[in-house]
Amino acid sequence: MLFNPFKKGAGGRKKPSVGSILEKLVDLEPSSANCSLLKTPEGEESIEDLGRAFIFKHGEKPLVQNKAFYISTPDAIKAGDNESFFKGKDEIIHLWFLHNRIPHTMDCRVMGQITFPNEIRGDLDPRLPTGYAVRPIGVIRKSDKRQFLRYSHKPGHGRMRVYSQVLFDLYISKTDMEFPATGSLPTNISELQLIPHDTDTDLNGQEPADVVKFMKNGLRANTRDGRVVFVGKPHMDEKSNKVSLLEMNKADVLGLETSKEDSRTFYIRKPSNMSSSRDDPYGLGDGDTIVLGFYTRISSDHPTEYYDLISEITRVGTENMTVRTSGDIRKEAGIGAELLDFGVGGVKISASKAFLDYALGEDHEEMPVEDKIQALEGLCYLLNFYPKLRFTLEPEVYEPAVPMKIQILSKIVRTEVKPPKEEEEAVEITGFGMKFYYDPSEYSRDTFTYDRWELIRDFKENKHFREIHNSLNGLIGFLENQTRG
């Protein structure tokens, strides 16, 4: 066999040593991390959330000894939730934490539980007598890059063509939550306040009959397939004691062309997925409260307006339902944003002046661009996606089953800028990459909004965008086969 001295050796780059990985960890100085179990001591694959664990520090730096660093007992283990999955030796765990508000991840092996010597215990943070020694088995990775297939939403952005069958209106609201610069994120959020862009968003105070008239006039402005309401039912699951908003498909609103009466009562078709059994979560009956979502678009140059109307069922007939409202109606309060591309893990949007004014305040022009970026990337934003689905008869089988509104909490992980052409010009912020961070987990029957949110794990995705991703993959395959034929 001839030897070629110019041929690359197998393996390419030299694998980083455990020592160099630990040195990088010390430089990053994380104080805590979110933990997931990847593999049990027996070698069985697992994706179990273990909650947050603190990383022990000594002298303000992570404690590193014997080619290992040390973590506290994860929250879920302390709470007794996942004791059967974690014995404290030979598990493979996945850690992720923030550094300068950018996610970092690493995989480690649990070496065992230890008791800290008395001579260092007084200087430890946190001051706990025991912990777990963990050793890296892979490099520390930045996860701010878009890791999923991206679907173009605007021509000229992304490598793919725009598929008009699945498009979105996107509205963004600021919240009062700020992401920490380093460490872990809370697993659940229960107190979150929105800072609306549009403060004149409801029609409350008007007579219920006037609200019904407003809804009907708005629906009449739509094309025929848009003269519908999307039915949602607040429902408590008896096993988890959690309330969710069950999406019950759309329903035609009756009497739009002929009804002239002024009344708080109106009529809709039964949703297609409604059950005839009251014991079924998707069953509806007299006295049930429902949330009716609808939209109206007055003209092509006027943005679509989205509303929720809180109503009550007063009678269920053979095909139709009688509905009555107290006049509780809410308009979408976020600022409209131009979506450039999207995937199951995040989106890219353009940076308009209106958005920068809203997010930073109208006096942000005087801020250095570095301060603007830091402020923008520290905020938590509520993203409200309104899917616009346009499927013809033949590929209709690929239409995703998604609600009228998809809600996700997100943060900006990348800010794109355009350098000035001349010295006197300022650096221009042109776009943002946003990562999905929290899904809604509990719905309030008092406020008719989601008031609890759950962290999206590293190995999970928003279920609605996963459904859209799968549908688009099927649609693309179908269209490519049509072209070949």
C-alpha cells in the first residue's frame, strides 16, 4: 500500500481534551444550568427533564477538580418527580445555560455523588454539603445558530422558494420579563405582564348588540371562506388539573346576509370536531363558555385585524348553535412584523422603525448600537402567529391542523446590522433572528388568556410548528413529483 503524505488523516481535527473543555467552562462562569437525562446507567436512551441544577463555584469560578466540575441535585430530583430516572452515577446528562444571553450546551457523564471537605465548604456557592461530580464527554456548543430547515416567507430571503399555501401574519408584544445574561432559565413562568403596542384594543363598554353588529360587519368584509369564527373551549383536564384552550375548528356564522336585528345573540354551525357527548372534552352544551376568534380585512392595503369574542352557548341544535355574548371582545394588541423566514425553532424578521420605537422607546436614536442590541436581546417577546392557509383540492391532504392563533414566548438571539456607507451615518439595524423559548401551558378561565408558560426543552419543539414543518415537507414532495410527471 502506497503512503500519501499529503492525504488528510482520518478524524480531521484533534478532539478537544477534557481539560480544555473545563477551562472554557470556567471562562463562561455559569452559575446554573437546565438538565435533561440522555442515557441511564444501563445505557437506555431517555429524554427526561431533570430541572435546574446549580454549578458549584469556589472563589467566584466553577469548581474544577479531578477532570470534573460539580452540580447540585437537579430540581426535579429534589421534588421527587424523576427519582426513578436518576441514581447519581453513570448517567449521561445534557446541560444548557446562557452566557451573554446566548444558549450554550454540553453533554456530561455523572461520576457520582460526593461530600465536600470541610476546608472548602465555607467558600462554596451554593453552600451545600453534597453534590455530583460530572465530566464533559463533548464540547461546549453555541446554539444561537438556526439549526433547522428554514422556509422562506418573503421572496429573496432564504434558499427555498416561498410556498403560498402556508403563510403567516405575525404580531409581537413586549413583556416585562428579561432574560438573564448567564445561567439557567426558569422552567415555568406564572407572572408575565404584556406591554401592548396598541393600547386601544378592545370594544368593551359598548352594548353587546353593538359588538355582535361589529363582528358581523367585519365578517361581511371578508371573502366567503373568511366568514367564520374559530371556536375554542376552556377545559380543565381532571388528571393534571390544568386548564387549556381546546381548539374546536372553525364554524360558519349564520345570518350575515339577511339578519337585520340588533341582538346580543347570533347563530353558528357546529364545529366539525365537536363531540355529541358532554363527557367528551370536545363536547359542547348549554351554558358552556367559548372563545370565538375571528378576523376582518377591510382592503388589501389595510392590515388584517384579529379579535377574540367571549361568548356563551345558550342552545345546541341538530346542526347549529345559538350563542350569546356579554360584549367581552379583545383585539390583537401586538405590533405587526414582517416575517422573512421560519422553522420549527425560530423565525427571522425585518427590523422596522416602528418596531425599534416600540421595543426601545422613541428616544433610542441617541443610544449606541451596542446598547440597542443588548437591550433588544435581553427582552422576552410574545409572538402571535396567525396562519393563512391556502390549499387547493388536490394537495389538501397536506394542510396542517393548526389553530387560528399560535402563541410562543421568544427572544432575539441574533441582530443583523448594515454598516454605514459614510462616516457620519449610523449603523442600521436591519433584522433579527428569534428563537422559540416558551410554550403556553395553562389557560385562565378568568382572564381568557394563557397565564402560565413552560420552557421548550432542547429536544422538543412547538407542536404547531412541528405540524407545519411535517405538512410542508409532504407538500414539497407532492409538488416535486407533479413537476417530474
